[in-house]
Amino acid sequence: KSKAQLNNDQELETTISTILNRVREITQGLHPFVLEQFGLTTALKKLINVIDASTDIFITEEIEDLDDLLSKQQELDVYRVVQEAISNIIKHSESPSAVITAKKEATFIILSIKDYGKGFDWNEKSTAKNSLGMKTLQERAKILNANLTIDSKLGKGTTIYLKIPINNA
């Protein structure tokens, strides 16, 4: 690469890093107040709106009322899954947009996080030792006793599905 290309790459990495750090600060600050005071539904919507306003990625949501379906700890885990997935989209996907949906079915919450970015090879990513984001998603899914499916195709984007059992069902 030329010196100019290397400088552009370094500037891009610095910009992305700055945005990610700012998003982390904002989203971590949102948790205690918004999640505890207003519930999971409002917390997720606010998280998505803040990140949509803070990045170049156009993020939309279709989130049904999820309040009082899970324990406080489970709500935090769901919130952190969405937070981690959005962080991964920002860092890796090069996607212009993303859609986050959450629907209540009879005994489950179905969470879907879809981007339209570059995608990746799941077999390669799932065994990579440095893939902390994916490992975090898998661990949180286990904690939630949820079924996690990650569908990614090179050049076609990634969709994360989480099927979370509702306790009082």
C-alpha cells in the first residue's frame, strides 16, 4: 500500500475506534437508568436511537412490548446481546443499515438483528480465538437458555436470531 493509503487506513481505524468508544460510553450510561426505570422495551429503543444518531449506519427497530416477560438479570442480558451485536455491526460489517426486531410469541421472545454488510464465514469465525464478540453472544445466549442462530453470507450481511424462553409462560 502507498503511504497515503496507509494514512487513510489509520485515520479510518482511529475514527471507528473513537465512535465505538463513544457508543460504549453512551450505552453503558443508559443501562442503569433507562433499563431499571423504564423497562427493556424503552431501553432497547433508546439504545438503537442513540446509536443510529451517533453513527453513519441507519438503524431501524420493530420492538414489541417486552416488559415484565423476563427477570431483571435476563433483561440486562438481552440488552447486552443487542449492544454487542450493534457493536459488531459498527466494527466489522461495513453495513449502511441494520434492522432490529423483537417479537413476543406464545412462550418465547424472538430477537433478530440484521445488517446488510459484508458478512463473514461463520465456520471460520466460530473457531477464531480472537472473536470475543461472537463468544460473548454465545455465552449470553447460554445464560438466557436461549437458542442462538447466526446466519452470515459473504457479501450478503449477517442476521443474528435469538429465541429466548419466557419464564412465566
